[in-house]
Amino acid sequence: MEPGGNYGEEKDIKLTKLARCAGCGAKVGAGVLEKLLTGISVLRDPDLLVGFDTSDDASVYRISEELALVQTVDFFPPIHDDPYIFGQIAAANALSDIYAMGGEPRLALNIMAVPEKMPQDAVHEILRGGYEKAYEAGVIISGGHSILDDEPIYGLAVTGFADPRRVIRNSTAREGDILILTKPLGTGILTTAAKADLTGPETMKRAVGLMTVLNKAARDIMVRHKVNACTDVTGFSLLGHCLEMAQGSGTELHIDTAAVDIIPEALELARLGILPEGMYRNRDFAEAFVDPGDVSLCIQDVLYDPQTSGGLLMAVDPADADALFSELKGAVPSAQRIGRVERYRGGKRLFLASADLRSKTSD
């Protein structure tokens, strides 16, 4: 069924009440996903430069020596009650996977599920939000597919392009690299609290502002520098994505938690134990590989918080880190140097520095 069909006329519908999980918090856990993919046979092709074997953000297929196709798909249930905002966030989140590979998104297809009684104007607003965010990115939404379901879902299948010689993967960090992050953490906790009316309007306005910001500016700056690895921080949390980077590149990562920009209201909610279900899945996946040091539990919880449309996590050559960081300041929501990449010594993969003297150091 195409959008614009004969929907019911229920008004003042609260989208988040129709969903069990919000945004990327609905993702299947990384550990479960890894097991589901084990043993599946796939065609081998030397032009498939990036597949699902390295848990990367998008697939990359070489068309020629100068051109590669970058593809991804991402969708989720409502993360906000306003359908237009939901559409914007879902589109920004899907486009981010292309940016994380150093690619430029160009085409997209809508993916949508709607309850039969969902008002037609709400469906229209979801699509309008997605189309306008795609337009901002210079992306053409050329079609899509929609079905009826009890739970609303929206997202995009995105196609982009990249130079196959300059594709940036999540599995190629090098010893000595500096870790830089481009958005604050805590949106998963805030959107979970919002479903129970435990967050104020100004807090949610900031969270929405972060989730609707494209990672385009971060990507455009990144490709001008010596970035060895990159991933976007979404449903698997900062520590989940850090673990994938460490394992894929055969390294260990040291995180300075005092340098990580955490939304203050999210940290306070974490202290109160108001946490999304996805946080527990992420902890189950990554905790065995993390040395938490003496970092407080509430900060650890935020580091496991599933983000929706989060920032880019870059591993940059130390000789170029200052220049990259300088360009990012003022161009992204929050430029942060959060740690470094070290030679793997066996055992744990992620090491957290003490947060006892935590202070805001991001811009």
C-alpha cells in the first residue's frame, strides 16, 4: 500500500506510545546479530571491498578504479511524537552510514510501515521530514515501499559514491591514532525518559537538535585529513562501536571519559537508573572486553547508551589530529578528543580512564 491510502482518523496520536523501543534502541544486539550471521554463505567477488564480515557501516562495491558504490539501509520505530521530527531523525540516521565510510549519499528509497488507523496527515509529515532532510543532504528520494503494521517504522535505503582508494572503514585504526567524536552522548536515555514524561522541553529540544544534524560537515572535513578509521556511533553505543573498531583493527582503545561530552540531564537520569533496554544489551555485548577502571557506573551506563543519529568516531593520524580537530570545532555539534589507539596486548580491548575529576573539555 502506498502512503496516502485510506487511514483512520485518530487525532493527537503519540507516535512513541505505539513503539516498544525508541529509535536505534530497537536494534538487535550486536552479539545476537553476530550469531545470526554466522555460517551464512555469500558470493565472493573481488570488487566487494566491504561486506558484513567487519561489522562496518555500509557495503562498498568497486565499479571502476575511480568509483565505488556505497549502500546501506536503516529504519526504526518512532523516537519522537512529532511525525515530522521523527522523519527527519530517521533520514539523518540512515544517511550517516554513508558519511561514516567517507562517501557522498546521492539516492534513497523510503522504507515505511504504518498502523491502519494512523492519520494520513501524520504519515505525510513523516515523509515530509525525511524528504526535507534528504534534500538538505543533496539526496534524491526516488521511491520506496510501505506496508501496514501495528507499529510505525520509517527509514531509508541509501546509495552513495566514494573513491574506492579512499574508503574509510571501521576496522583500520592504527597504533597511535587519536580518537575524535563529533556529537555528545545521552540521546538514548533522554528519549527513553521522554516516553515517561521525565524530561523537560528544553532538554528534548537539544536532543532533537543533535539527532537532526547531518554528519555531512564532519564527513566533508574528515576526508581532507589522514583519518585511518571511522564509524558512526548509533545503536550499539560508544563502547559497542569502539569494540568493533578495536577488534576489527587488532588494537585496543583507551578512552578518557573526562573528555567525553555527556548531556548533563542524561547523566543525571543514568544516576537515577532511568535507562533504555538497549543499554543493557550493549553492556552484555561489550562488557567482557572493557576495563572500566574506577569510572562511576552512571558514566559507564551513558557510554553503553544506544544513540540515534549519533556523531562520527574517527581514528586520526596523530600528525594530523590538531588540524582535523581545529576544523571540526564550530562545524560539528561537539568536537571531542576522547582517547587514543594502542597496540593490543591481549585481554581487554577497551580501557576507561578515571572520571573522578570529570570536567567539560569539548567545544
